[in-house]
Amino acid sequence: MILGKRFFVTPSDSVAIIAANAVQSIPYFSSGLKGVARRSMPTSAALDVVAKNLNLKFFEVPTGWKFFGNLMDAGMCSICGEESFGTGSDHIREKDGIWAVLAWLSILAFKNKDNLGGDKLVSVEDIVRQHWATYGRHYYTRYDYENVDAGAAKELMANLVTMQSSLSDVNKLIKEIRSDVSDVVAADEFEYKDPVDGSVSKHQGIRYLFGDGSRLVFRLSGTGSVGATIRVYIEQYEKDPSKIGRESQDALAPLVDVALKLSKMQEYTGRSAPTVIT
């Protein structure tokens, strides 16, 4: 976990900021990055934007550190990360929290190399806000609905897949819910073919991708006879520098509204609110 003075850095932002500053700030990467990767559904697309802007190879992998390990062993990935504070590089085939802290200290040292002893050093918060101003900010939250009837949960997910066959109908429905949300430009059920060993991981999450870079993702787990958990990942991408300092829940409110009504969450689950919000 990376903390500044009264400032929390999300894991998704942390790995993106490390990647954006690695070559100039961390001697190990001075010759360049081989590629970057993030865990698919739960981790925001902040790293994607960095990879695109810096022309880096980018991989979106399923849950499981082995997928990062395959890429690193094959010399295809230098930096990787996930939302549960797991960040690593190809110096070791595992997440490394101490390394992540040292990477941040290297970035801080580089940013302050011309101002040591000065009145105002560049802080962790300064670095994050500068990153947002350059690459945009990914507002992000997760809604968990635990111990939902397994049959109802499967019906909800099946309906979301069926809806993907007509994005025009989806966008018409979205505009009826909220006129201030961008159109969906792509939708799928994510699957991953490992470029190293050729294995295929299917049914990794149902994705709705918006024209402004925002995302809605729905995942189902624990579909036994007792109950299931539906996880909804809601991500609003904001490029306007005047809007990157908003409170997350305010910025995400329109997309949250769309996610819950588009999926008919209350109708299928009987829940008026999630069990957990993170």
C-alpha cells in the first residue's frame, strides 16, 4: 500500500505511475520496458492509457499470478499489478511490496533531485495529481452482492450477455437511464489466450466498454447451491483536468445508476443495496 501525507494511492494508479516513470526514475529499467500487464477485471485501465501513450506492449490477464509469471519468464513483461496491492516486476516471479515502495522512493528522489533542501518537495500527492493531469483519472469502485440466489445470479449474467447482441438497444436503454453517460462502443465476455503456453481462460467477466474510456464489468463467483456473489466493477474515465479532483462517488454516480438499472440488479437479486462497496 502506498500512502502519502494524508493521501492514499490506489493500487491501479500505483502500478500505472510506476510504469510511466520507470525508465527515467529507476535504473533497473533505464534501457526500457519490455511490456506491462494488469489483472483484467478488478484493476482499472489506468495502466492501459500509460501503455498506449508510451507505445508499450500491454497485456490484460485473468485472475492468477501465474499469468504474469508466464509473461515475465518469456521476457514479454517488465511491470505488472493488480487491485489487491500486488505489484511486481521481472526481477522475481511474484508480487513484491517492498520493491513497489522502493520504486516509489526512486520516483520521489528523481522528482526532487533539483530541489533537495528546498522549501517544498514534490510529494506523493503531487506525483499522483500530475499523473492524472497527464493521463486522465480513472474513478473506480466495486459493488459486491454476496449470498445471492445462484439461479437468479446466473439469469442476471445470461441477460447481460444476451443484451450484447444489440449495442444500439443497449445505448437506447442507457440514454433512458442517464443522458450524461457515454455510449457503449464494445461489449464482450472476456477470455484470455496465454501468448506463452496457449492456454485459454474463458468466462472471465462480462464487459461493457464506453466511448469515453469508462467500463462496466460484471463477474460471478461461488455459484454453488448455497449462494453466489455478483461483483460489479464501475470505472469512470475523466480526461478533463478541471474534473479530476472530484470525490469518487460523485464522479461515479451516473455510471453506478446505469450499472444497476442496466443489469436489473434489484429485480434479479431482491437487493436494494450491495453487501460491500470498495
